[in-house]
Amino acid sequence: MTLVNTRELMDQAAAAGVGQGAFNVIHLETIEGLVSGAEQAGLPVILQISENCAKYHGGIEPLAAATLAIARQSTAPVAVHLDHAEDEQLALQAVDLGFGSIMYDGAHLEYSENVAATQRVVKYAHAAGVYVEAELGKVGGKDGAHAPGVLTDPDEAVSFVAATGVDALAVAVGSSHAMTERSAALNLERIAALKAALDVPLVLHGSSGVSDANIVAAIAAGMTKINVSTHLNGFFTRAVREYLDANPTVVDSRKYLSAGRKALVPEVARLLALFAGHAG
């Protein structure tokens, strides 16, 4: 139990043909709620800190220290991951801070530039035993795009993985970041084609916009790491709003933040069980 390397969790999930939940940290209460959910489920979890989250907190180090400390104290296996780093230096910093894995996102670059930048990050990370995820084929979100035109090409993916040496690949298969409705239609045939072509695990970003049934089908087709953020943020925020509506005179932020933290636990446990094939 306690803090584990991401590679261990990903290898286990890939070998078993199940999904591994990876959930985004926003602040301390999120970390605590996510870990409590993993402990309730008795299943491992990957905690993710995004580049945007690091910017919100004025830097990654304080939140990283809290995340790693809580992971070490957990009775569930917990890995810590840097999510969507477009800044190479931030990716290297996360390696130095003790993250088990990093995602370098060079999908905004031209292909050759993406390969070169990812190669640099992989070399640095692998020297420290850190697992590296990259992205190929733009996953929508900022513009709401989840159309066939942005799907990852299997042949290009094979070339990219061979050139960079990445350990996992986030692919565009129909999902989109920051969706608040679970209406995205994943291209299961493309997932299966990517799985057949590659020897590294596939990562699904934008899973908040995908239904339970579609996620389960995606895992069956070949997805391993399932990223969720917006969906869980909704549980936290709704609980805070309900508490404040019921207690309009409260001024102690611990009271309403604890309501949000508590609301995460059962949904985190449910999602981890669903992804791992343990759902009832």
C-alpha cells in the first residue's frame, strides 16, 4: 500500500485488461477525498496534478508535497502523476519532486517538434525511473472538438511511440475535455485498432463526457488509464452549494469544504470499481 510507481499500476491494469482510474487534484480537500475513495474501494488510484492546477496555486511544489505526503499515508496504493504539461521544464521539475509519472503534452506542436520535445522529456524521466505519457491526435476541450478529424492515426502512433520511447499514449478517439454532459461517442473501432498496433497502454482523456457504458466498452476495446476531472468536480461543487444553501450564515470554510470532500468518496469508489470490472 502507500505511494507506488505509476508503472506498477499501469502494468497491472494492462495485464488484467481492466481500467485504472486517474483523477485530478484541485486542492488539499480533493486529494483527501480521492484517496478516501480509493481506500473505500480497496483499489489503487492515480492522483493527477495538471499544469493549469499548478499555475492556479502559483507553482507545483506545495501541492505536490501535500499529494505525495497523503499518498504515503494511504492504505490504498496511490501513484502521483503530472497531467497535461506543455511546459518541458515543469515536466522535469515533477521528475525531480518524486512524481511516479509525467504527461508531456506536445500535441499542440508540429509532429517533428512534438517528437523532439518528447524525446528530451523521456530521456530525463527514464533516467530517474519515471513513467512517461504523451499525447498524439488532439483531444478536444478548449473548442469542444471531438470529431473524426482529430482522431489519432494508428500508423502515426506506432511511429511516434517508436521514436520517443514513451510508456503510455493518450489518444484522440472522440472524447473532449471539460464536458459537463456525458454525451461523447467514442470510436471503439479506432481504440481497438490503436490497441492492436501499439505495445504501450492507451489513455483516455476527457472521460467526464463519456457514459459509464461507453467507458466500459472502451476498456474492453483496449483503453487502460481513464482520466476523470470535471465529473468529480461536479460532485464536490454541488455538495458545497447544497451546504451553503442550507447554512447561509456559515463562515468557517472547513464546514462546506468538508461537505465537498465527503461527496467525492462514494463516486470515486464507484468509478474505480467500474473501471476495474468490480461493479455490481
